[in-house]
Amino acid sequence: MDVRQLVDIACEEDPRAPCLWLPSDLFPEFCDAIRQRPNVVGAVIYRNKTIRDGGPYSDITTRRP
């Protein structure tokens, strides 16, 4: 699975969560996949969720790492 598919699954698993954190090594790949660049605070909006860099060695999660 690619990172975009993983994010889609995470969004479907917790539809009410406003945020999603990605591991640092996947965040640039995800931004490239959706053809967006992070805004001033380092987030991108995808499927009405704020997607942020969760730091190294983190999991894809809807809870703050």
C-alpha cells in the first residue's frame, strides 16, 4: 500500500477526528502524492482533516503523538 491509501484508511477508521499525524518519513511522500505543500504551520488539508508531521518513529494516528 502507498501512503495515500494508508491515510484514506485512517480517515475512514476515525471519521470524526479533526487531525491525523503521519511519521516524518511518510509526510513528504504524502504531500507529493496529493500534490500539496504544507502551509505555514506545517499542515496540509486532505478529506477535511488536518494532516501533520507526527515526528520520527511515530505511527499514523488521530491522537496527538
